[in-house]
Amino acid sequence: MYKIIGEIVFVFILASVLLTIIALMVSRMSLSRNVWLAGSFAEILDFFYLPIKYLFYKFSDPKILDKWMVSLKNIAHKNDFQKTKKRIILAPHCMRSMDCPAHSTKEGIQCISCGKCIYERLGKDAQKYGYKLYIITGSSFVKHILRDETIEGALLIACDYELIKVMQALKGTKIVTYGISMLNDGCYNTEVDYEKVIRAFEYFDYAETVQSVS
């Protein structure tokens, strides 16, 4: 009996290791092309995230793992995000100006369009493409925002680590996420490639238009 149990455990561990290795290879490939079964491989990496992250801390750079996973999740979520109607943008306060005059509420920083940082432009473009912009300073703000049960899609702007945290936190809810990685990490003076933001706006706007026509 113990021998059989041992063999079953060994096979399970071996299968888990092989699936994880394949999932990591696929996630790396996802950086340059679309991959098959992205959702399934993303689930595998989510399940083994902590032990894999530990190995990356020991032998590589954990930021690499997060970047791969964001790419894989975006591919997995893309079609479902296209189907969403009410969308929001969750963006970090670290991209605002150091002397930002805006005040904070329970729903984040309330931009006053002073022109000192990217948020004046992002606010206008978000409205143009049908998104409501939230500039948040921490995860507690997300809880207040997501009390709105009509929200279907959340476009996230953050470092890869924070993108993964929010994507994992919202997994299993009706809110579909799609992430745009920032150019640098940190608590202030961070930036995003704004062309990526515009491409995301235009891509999902075009996809929504095509769906409504068809």
C-alpha cells in the first residue's frame, strides 16, 4: 500500500514539474507571439507561483517571471476583455507629478488636469475610449472601486509584480483584466510607454466595433 502511495506521489510530483517547465517555456514564448492554451498554462503558473518565484529569487530574477506571466495572462484574457462593456483603468499614483496638487479620496487621487504629468492626457483619452480612470495609491482603494458591480473590465497600468497581484486577486470574479507594464519600477517618477496604452485603447475599441457590426 505504502509503495503504491509513494509511486502515486512521485508521478504527481514529476508531472507537476514537467507541466511547470512547459508552462514557463510557453510563457516566455508569449512575449513574441500568440500561444495556444494560454489560459491553461497561466493557471498552472498561478498554482505554483510561490515556489517558482522562490527559485527565480535564488537562481535568476523574479521580475522575469512576472513579465512572462503578465504576457501569458494578457493573451488568455484578450478575447474576454474584448467582450466587456463597462471598463475602468486602474493606474498607480507613482506616475503623477512630485508636486501634484490633486487630493485623495476613498477612490484614489482625483486628477484636476493641471498638466504637470501624464494623467491629464490619460484622463482625456480614457474618457474618449469609454473608460473611467482611477489613480490608486494602494490595494485598499481597489476594494472601494470594485464595489461597483457593473464593472466588467479593468485595464491595469503598473509594474509587472503589481499587475500579477491584481490579476490573481480578481481571478474568479466577473471582472476581466488586461495589463500594461510600466517602463520602470519605484514609488515615484515611474513611466509607461504611452503608445502601448493607445494601442490597447484602439485595439479593444476596434474589436468591440467589429463585434457589434457582426
